[in-house]
Amino acid sequence: MKGLVGRKIGMTQIFDETGLIVPVTVIDVASNVVTQIKTTETDGYNAVQVGYEDVKEKTLNKPQKGHLNRAGVTPRRTLREFRVEGTEEFTVGQELKADLFEVGDRVDASGTSKGKGFQGNIKRHNQAKGPMSHGSRYHRGPGAMAAAASPGKVFKGKKLPGQMGNKKTTVKNLEVVKVDVERNLLIVKGAVPGPRKSLVTISESTKQDK
């Protein structure tokens, strides 16, 4: 498993070798630094902790400052941990760049989806509208709530109006179509959760097409 933290720059489109247009998302993965290495002997599993994006020291609390000072790393805004099979190729303070991934790699992108506010069933759950004419007075409601005397209740999980979006979302099995090492950019095929400038975690895909 390998991974980086970045910020979503936005979406665009490129042409592939056959001349077809491919929709892509551009992610800036600059300033990733290894802040801690965990091993089976000390922690029970192998993992690499990565710090992303410089931040002013006054924004951190004492435990965070001590943790980063011990690693010899400048203050970081975000810390993420990635499981790895072996930690031999990593060292504390090592800078990780976009070339950690290669063209053709499959990755999972995790971020916070765009918040849509309080929405009804038609938008939130893609349900159908009621009759729009002939005297109907029920157009966009959530449907019947009633049940028989048994069970006599509305079960948890029923699709009802409520908060839509603004949740951690993962899009799996995206293809890396271009790696710009000079500018530390990853370009992946398809859409990535969140608005522009939002934080995105890119990791090696756990579920690949066969």
C-alpha cells in the first residue's frame, strides 16, 4: 500500500493515444513528508505516517508540536497513515513526490463530498415524483409511512429527507493517466470527491478490475 495527501485543483479533459477525450481530475500532492514509521516490533503493524502542507506552529497543540519536532519535520496541517508491507524504503523526514505512483496505477481517492444542505427524497435518494396533475396534491413527499399493526412502526434507515453530502466519500479504482513530477501533480481519470481546493487522500486501490 502506498499513498499521498493532496488538494484537488479541479477537473479538465485530455486526449488519449486514440484521440478520445478523457475527463480527468488534477491533484496537487506537493509537500508530503514522512513523519513517523510504525513497525510490527514496536506497534504491531507496518505503516507510514505522512504529514502534508506547512502550517504556522501556533496552530498546533503541544503533543502535535512534540511529535513533529521529534521527527525533525516542520509543522504540518494534516497527518495521514498508510499501511505498508515493509518500511525499509522509507525514512523519517523523507519527502514523497508524485513519482510514488506511475501511469496506469489504480488508486482510491477519499475526500469530503460537497454539502447540498437539507434535501428531499427526490434529490437525495433519486425517488420518483408523484402525479403532477389531475387533482393530485402529493408531488414531492417521501411516500407512505404507515405499516400494519405489526410491526406498527417506521424502521430505522428508511429513506427520508435530510442532510445531503458533506460526508467522507471514497471513489475506488481510478486510473492514473499522467504524473507530472516537476510540479508534483497527479492526474487521474474520472471525478474525485469534494470541491476545488479540498483535501484528498490518494492510496493504492484495494479493489482493482480483473
